[in-house]
Amino acid sequence: MTTDTADKIIDYIKTHGQATAKELINYLDLSPQAVFRQLARLLKKNQISKIGKSPKVFYHVHEQNKQKSESNVTLDFAVEKTIDQYFLVITPAGERKEGVDGFAYWCNKTGQPFEKTAKEYVETLKKYGAFNKEGLISGMDKLKSTFNRVDLDHLYYLDFYSIERFGKTKLGTMLLYAKQSQNKILIKELIDDIEPRIRSLAKDYRIDAIGFIPPTVKREVQFMKELERHSNLNLKKVNLVKVKTEIAIPQKTLNKLEDRIENAQKTIVVDDKGQYQNILLMDDAVGSGATLNSTAKQIREKGICSGKIIGLAITGSFKDFDVISEV
């Protein structure tokens, strides 16, 4: 009976393209509990997928990657483990696909051979991973080659925003969609992931105060505000203010370095008179580094920091000067 019911659900969805739980309950003439149990089993087996939020949830027959299933490829254990840990893609329909299944979807979408591309992906990760030292990537060389004056003692990011050929990293993907979708569940997941690393850096540099770079794009749910609110770092807060101008100009819309520097200098104000030893400045993404460096300059000029100023971003660009316009 279980098999018959599962088959009926799949046949119904195939016939109609998609279905809601309510449609299936009416069609099968079963209790809601029985239908949801079947749906849960089919989801777990990857035979169906769902999209939407309650009460508007639609179920689809899961599209298996043809390249992977037809060739019956078995990846090397180390390759599979790496992909499972680091790969994440969000489909145009808003479905989250991770690990090997997500990579197989991406290969099929981009028309690339699965097994060969999987090995190349792992090799590319190793190339970029060489820049990661104990969970941090230094951006100081990039900063010094871009600016005549550098007021940060150190600049780090937790990962690159994107890598060659394969696009956004897992952290870059999570950051982009956490901000764009304003999804609090995804935002919380991202905060839970990065908070231990922020805490570790703060301990290493004996940070006693933190400043969160204020957002420049108006959103109902602001990622940096959520990070400030929900991260339990037990640090004093340096008050940073985004000045409201007649016409708001987001940093991400500016392609010239001098324009980004002017924007940061004139629209972000360090409104604080405290005295701190070591300050951590937190931003979501670093393209040029203009915002963090300009903010550090203000802190220096105000004389509110007697020690070091450390800049930290969740993601950063790989090139010397690169604009991450998406976030």
C-alpha cells in the first residue's frame, strides 16, 4: 500500500506538473498525516522536491542529473567529500542544491562532463585554499597596492566571494541570497557558521570593541543588523552611522575607485567618543576595501583607538581591485 500510494503521488505530480499537499489529500482520499508522511519519504529519497513556503508549497518530481545517473559515475572518496563540504548552488527557481547532487545539477546546467569537472573543481579549490591560513585570507597586499595610505593594521576575509570558472563559493552564495532574499533562516545559518571564526579572531587580537559597517541599500531585513543583533561576541560597540543624503548612492553601484573612496568618506561617520584598545571593523564583502579603510582612517583621526584596527569581511575579491556589485 505504501508503494502504491507513493507511485500515485508521483504519477499525479507528473501528470499535473506540480501539486500541493491539499490536492494530493483530496485526490488520494487519505488523511493529511498519511499524505505528509509519504511526501516526507519521497523528499528524503530525492524522488520529489518542493518549492515555496507554507501555506503555498508545491511539489515537483525531482529532476535527476542525466550525466550522473546515465554514466553511473562513482567519484573518488576524497573528491566526493570535498564537493559535499564546499559546493552549494541556488537554482533559478530558488531551490537549494548542495554537495554532489548540486554539483551534478550545475554540470548538467552548464554542459560539462561530471567526473572530469569534479576533479578540476577540487584542484581549483586547492589553488585558492593556498591563500587561506587558519581560516583567514589576508587582503593586506591588495589593500597596499590599491591605496596610498592604509589605516588598517590587518584586513581579512573568511573566503573568496567567487573563484575562477566555478563562480560563487559556498559562503559567497549564502551571503548573496541571505541578503537578497532577506531570509531570516538563511541569515541565521550564515551567522551560526561565521560567528566562531569571528570570535576566534577577536580572541587572537585581543579585540575589545567592534564596529559593524552600516548597510547602504535599504532593505526590510538588513544582514549586518542581524549579525550585530544575534552574534554573542560580548564586545563594546563602536557607533558607525550611515549618513542619509538626498539621493542614496550604494557603494556597489560605483565602479571607479575614487568614487568609492569619496562615498565611504562622506557617508559613513564614526560617531563615537569612547576609548578602545583594539577594534574590529566588520563588513559583509570587500571589493576595493575603500569602506573599511576610510572608516579606519576616521577612527585614527578621532584618537579613539590606542592599539590595532582589524578589518574583517565575510567574503572578498581575489583580484587587486574588484567590485562585488551583487551584494
